[in-house]
Amino acid sequence: MVDDVEKRWHDPQMFRQAVKYVVAVLVVTAVAAGLAVVWASSRQACLGAESMLCDTPSRLVVGMIPGGILLLGGLGAFAITVREWRAGRAWPIWQGAGWFLLVLMVVYLSVAGGV
């Protein structure tokens, strides 16, 4: 069992894995957001509209798809946190990655909800 007071923050290999995971989630989110915006702007209902997010389905897709990917990425990082904690390795790194992704999700959803 690992003593929780002794947090193992210094593990360069684990840090690189967490950074790669976060970057991969952000790339997938950006691609999904781009595809959602292209889909929303090319819809027949929005062609003559002033805004590309002219109706509820457009707003939902542009808001929820990338937000859902960020949510799943954060939950995945927390699942890895538990796995690393049980193995006695550097779990705080993964916990930080999970919180970072969840904070980004909240910021994205608040911005998308305001549009």
C-alpha cells in the first residue's frame, strides 16, 4: 500500500504518457468540433440564416459532441488514476490530467451554451 502523504509526483515517463493522452483527447475534440461546425453550417435549414447555429439541433450538436468527448476523456483519465493508484505508481499525474479535461469541458460547454 502506498502512503498517501508521500505523493510520487516525479515520474517523467508517466508524465509524458498523461500529456500524450490529453493531447490526443484535445485533437479528437477539435476534429469533432470542426466536423460539427461544418455539418451545422451546411444544413439546408441554416443556408439562408444569419447564423450557422440557426436552430436547436445545430446548437446541440456543436455543443454536446465535443463536450461529450472531453467528458469521456476526463473520466478515462480518472479510470487510469485508479489503476495507477492500485499499482502504487504516480497517480496524481493522471488525476491532474482528468481535472484539466473536465475543466476544459465546463469552459467549452459554458461558451457553447452562451452562443
